[in-house]
Amino acid sequence: MKVSIVCALGLLVTVANGTVIVVVASSVSGWSHSSRLALLSLALADAALAVLVVPLNLYVGLATGPMAKERLAEGGEGASSYCRPVAFVNSTIFSTSLYSLAGVSLERYVAVFFPLHYSRLLSRKRVAWLIAMAWLVPVIILAPLAMPGPLAVLQVRFSSAALLCEPDYGSNMAYSLLILGTIFCPAAGLITFANLRLWMAARSQRQRSKGITLAEKGSGPKKLCSLQMDAAARILLPVVIAFYICWTPCIAIILYNSVTHKRVHEWAEFVALWLPIGSGLLNCFVYFWVNRNFRQKLQKVSQALCQPCCKAQQDQWPPRLPTLSAFVDGQKSLSPFPGSSRSTFSSSKNLRRCQERDNITDLQQQGPDPS
């Protein structure tokens, strides 16, 4: 059951973020170049969670037997050879996803509160540097995790309850606190601050729009602005809530295991450690699928991709039906009677005579020519 749940979740995240990458890679109306780069980085990080994290951990869980799983769970040499590279990839991609989500929140914050200085504060070069840092900083911080043998900073183990290779953060509390203070806390703080500030601004704008008189409510631009602010106020607060729902159980389980060296219930650990991958599916819905410009561009891309297939189907369907003349010609060629061609010729001759007789009758009914 656990393998089926993880596979289904990975498939959903892969399909959703793959579609997002295809659409965002092309131009989307209403989205700046910097905004598209930040959103593309987030979609790539979320897709990597499903494309790399899910197969690597399921392979370790399915390819090894029960005895090997016990040795991996206990740590040691076997765990280092099997789980250390996988745990490094897991931690790096999770951290990149956090940084990318924080980058999207920062881009939205600057676009709303500093629109006149947006091109200077978030130029293409600066956005490219921010994206590069989101992908490289986790690799630098977590590089000691990949060192095997005596140079290993943290021990690694295989969680048989969650089917996941994870670092044993309790083996080095100082380094664990360093990871928490440089990766999760800054990203969570920026995401919370930016989205709450945007939500408060949208909420105040919505309350201000309620004071418009009845005569002014019918005006198009003001009504449209009010609807946009209302939609933003409904979305931004759930972004923060959903972020903490996905990440807080995971961080809490890690801290609990590190401090007490005890394991929680099997299914609680499974759900908590795989919830961050579910955030990749949630990000697709919040940042992309609810956006009208994205849906319109998705429809255009789908039509462009389906156009060759639809054209081929139109060429093949509906099939060409045989005409009456072709049917008669076919019957003539297949007729076994030698007089069939003669009878057909006489029939056509009689038909031509009838047409000539009808033409003469019409001329007689019209009367003499006035000229």
C-alpha cells in the first residue's frame, strides 16, 4: 500500500509539473521574464522531487531484502554504501524546493510593493543569480553529508516505515542545527513574511473597494480590480497554511527523532516524511492552475500539440463513400451479361432524349422570342 501511494503521488507530481514546465517555458501573457524564471525554477525543483527522490528511495526499499533493510536501518557501512548518496540527493532537492518557493514569494512581494523599481531590483541577471544560488547553496551546505567513511559528518539510515533514506540528525546536533538555521528557517520566514504582507495588502484593498458607492460599483476597471484583490486575498493565506501543513510534520518528526532517538508510529512517520513531495502538487495548483493566463496558454499549447493528430484524423475520417456513378461503373465491369453495356448505353440515350424533350417543352411554354 505504501509503495502504491508513493508511486501515485510521484506520477501526479511529475505530470503536473511537466505540464507546467512546457507551458512556462513559452511566453505567458501577463508574466514577466523574471517571474517566469522564478516559477520555472520552482516547477523544476518540484518535478525533481518526483523524478529523482521517489525512484531512488523505492529502489532501495524494493531491491533489498528484509535483512538488508534491518542493516540499513541500523546504520554503519552498509547504510553508507546504499543510502548516503540517496540521502544527499533527497536533502539537496528538498532544500532547493524550499529556496525556489521562497524565491517566488520574494518576486511576488517586489512586484506588488515596488513596481516602479521592479526591473532594477529583479533584473534578469539578478534573478538568474538567485536561481543559481537556490540550486547551488544546498549542495554546498549539504556536501559533508555525502562524505563517506571517517569523514562523514552525519550518519544515515533507511526508514523502513517511510521507505526513505534519511540522515540521522541526532548523530551531530550542531550540524543539524546549522542545516535548520541556514535552509528551513530563512526560507520559511521569507515565505511567511512575503505572503502575509501580500494578503494584508489584498485584504485592505478589498475592504477599501467595498466603500465604493452603488453608482461606481458598476464601473468595469474598479469592479475588475476588486475581484482581483478578492481572489488574491483568498489564495495568499492558504499558501502559507498549506506550506506549514506540508513541512511542519516533517521537521517535527526529524527533531523528535534527533533529540529522543525514538521512532514515532509507522504511518505517522510515513505521512510526515512524504508530505513535502505533496507540496509540489499543491504548488502547481496554487501558482499555476488557478491563473487564467496560464490556463489560456495551456489551452493554446494543447491545441498546437493536438493539431497534427486532429488533422490526421480528419484526413482519415469520415471515410469517403462510393458515389452512384462509381457503383454503376463497378457493376458494369463486374456484370457477367454481354448485353449489359448495350442496355446501359440505350438507357443513357433514352435519358438524353427525355432531357431534350423537356427542354423543347419549356421553350414552347415561354412563347415566341420578342426579337
